[in-house]
Amino acid sequence: MEIFNPTNAIIPAMRKAIDAELAQIEADEDVRIVFAVESGSRAWGFPSPDSDYDVRFIYARPVDWYLTIEPGRDVIERPISDELDVSGWDIRKALGLLIKPNPVMLEWLSSPIHYRWSPDACNRLTAFAETTAFGRSCLYHYLHLGERQQRVYAEGKSTVNLKKYFYMVRPGLFNADCCITLR
């Protein structure tokens, strides 16, 4: 059995295309990407032949953008192509979600596949997450996610795609890790 190796999960041509897309986003949107990771099945170690690349990122805008009375849009989303699904959140939004806490940020910060990674900023974000995220919050988030996945992909269906079963089980697996590592 082959062990998942995240460094082999992204073929060089695709990594180059993703790097180009991220650079284009920085230029078009006047942002600096703090980190960008793979968040889908490739990061989980089970891509299928039809899996796209789920690139998620956190970005920061110039200081003046944050000093306005009317806040701007805090999400950047690119149209989904056959292979790329690229979207990101503003750092202010990300910090607000960490305070709630929102376990999605924990997943992004723990992704084994990095496209862009600022060690200092990411270490600080991870340390902040460890002070705000609690196992109970993760438990409820992933419990509800697993229940939703079961309703969407299996309930009332006579056949279920094998990959969809993993979508139903994965929240429990990540939840177990989340509850162990967070207080």
C-alpha cells in the first residue's frame, strides 16, 4: 500500500498553473497572499481522477483598505474551471472566524500541501487558533457537517459513490484530531 506523500500530490505543471493564478490574483486585487493551501481531497490523500484542485488562501490588502467607513468585500473567488477551484478570505475575516471559532481555518492551517506559506504569519495564526478554538466547538461543527453530508449524499439513495462515504466519515476523523489537539 502506497503511503500518502503530499509533495507528490500536485504535478509540477499544475503547481506552476496555481502559482500563476495566485500571482494574477495578487496583481488584479492588490493583495498579498499570506498563505495558500490545498483544502480538498488532494490534501486529504484521496483524490479521484475527476478531482479538481481546491486552492484556499488568506490575503491582506493595503492598510488604507482597512481604514474605510464602508468595508469592502472580504472574499476573493475565481470562477471554477475544470481543474481549479480558487478562493480566499481577507485576513480580517479569517481572524474573525478564528475567534468564533471556525474549524475551517484549522483545516487550512493544517493542510499538508502549501502553495504559499509565510512561516512567521502562519505560526502566529496557528498559535492564535490554539487559544481560541475549543474541542467542543469542533465537535459540534463536525458532527453537524457529518450529518449534513449523510443527508445530502446517502439518505434515500439506493447507491452511493464510494468517495461520498468518505465525505460522510471525514468530519468524524478530523473532529477526533481537532478534539485531541485543542482544549
